[in-house]
Amino acid sequence: MAKALTRADLGVWLINLDRDKDRLAGMTAQLDAMGLPYTRFPAIYGKDHAAELSKRVDAAAYARNMGRAILPGDMGCYVSHLTVWETFVASAHKVALILEDDVVFHDDFLESLDIALAGAAHWDMLRFNCIRSKLPIKQGKLANYSINAYVGPSTGTATYLLSKSVCQRLLPNLWPQTRAFDHELNRFFHHDFRQLGLEPFSSHVDDGGVSAITGTGFADVHKFKWYRRLPHYRLKAANYVRRAWWLARKGRLWPRDGQME
């Protein structure tokens, strides 16, 4: 069983666009107040690098899998996270806390972080918030928190812990890009790793409705007509089955309420 970890083992990376100085100031104030040192990663702005980034994308697969064409912001987000992963692998840290710059930390965030690190044997990637977290299945408890797997989609990558071993193993297998980054990670059944959530979540996201990926109020997102989205709908339905089957094979499909050791 993996050794319990502490904040001494932790590297913290904050993904932030150069232009988003107000977001950086807000995140810095929160992290400083918690005493969490971090390294800022200058996020890659997709619109400025679209031609270069598109060489690492299977655009047809993305359209089929997501039901819409890929946006420059999707590419920038994907490569920003994976570049942080590469930096993490090259570092001396045993675990990474990776943050986007629109996170609001709750009063119990540090408590939940310490508990999660102490229980590092039980997860490979652990989220502290989600955009969606459908059909949770409790895997057990760490103190007053539940560690949950999800049969439905669990999306959003604003605040998550990542183990070095799974980071090293997954990195070579994540190109070309065929999905949004969080949707790719939601294929834990394909990549064979424990993607879980710590609930109740100790942070949330507030981007003010303005996103460098999808535009203001999702204005840049243009979904295909319903009949062109049929492959996407079939895939979404099949993924429920694939997630449930993976959890069943690992003995994780039935809820557990006991404390994890």
C-alpha cells in the first residue's frame, strides 16, 4: 500500500493566462492566506497557437466524440494541463495539486487536502470540485469525507490531486487529442486508473460566465444538428456501461460506508 503523504510531498501548479491578471491576484490572495506556495504556469492561449496545436488533434474524432468542432480554447486547455503534467513528472514532488484560476476555496479546503494526502493509497486522481458528478458510488470514508466513484460523467479539472505514477503512465497515451481534457480523463475505464471525488466538495468554480475556452456565456460553442450528434449520444450512453463495468471488475460498483485505512 502506498505511503501516506503530506504537504511536504506536494507541488502546486496554477494554470493562468497572462492576460488574466485579476484572476491571478484573486488566486494568489487565497493561496497565500492558506500558506500554500505555488508555481504559476502561463496557460497557452489557443487562439494564438491554433495552427500549431491543431497538428496534435484528430479533428474528426473530436467532432464525433464531442458533437461539435474543436475550439482553439479546447486545444489550449488540453496542452496546458499536459504541459503541467510533464513539469510535475520532471520534479521531485510525489503528488501534484493542479489548479485553474477560477477556483473559490471553502473554509475546509486545507483540512480536506491534508486528509486526501494522508489517504493517497486510495486514489490516483482526486477532484475537490466537479462541473458534473453524476451517479456517485461511495468507495468509503476518509474522516468526514466520502471518496466517490462515478458511473455518470464527472467533469471539470479546476482543482485536482494527481499521483506521479499515474501521470507518468498516462502521458504517452493522451495524444492525439480526441476529446476535451476532462472528458478524456473521464475514460478511466480505458486508461485504467482510479479517478475519484472527495465529497462534500471543498471548493467550487466561479468564472463569472467568462471562459477562454467557450467564450462569454458559451457563445463560442456551436453544437451540431441533432442528427450529426448521434455518434456522440451513442458514445455517452456506452460510457455509462463502460464505467459501470470497470467499477464492477474492480469490486467498486457497490457502495461502501466504512472508514478507509
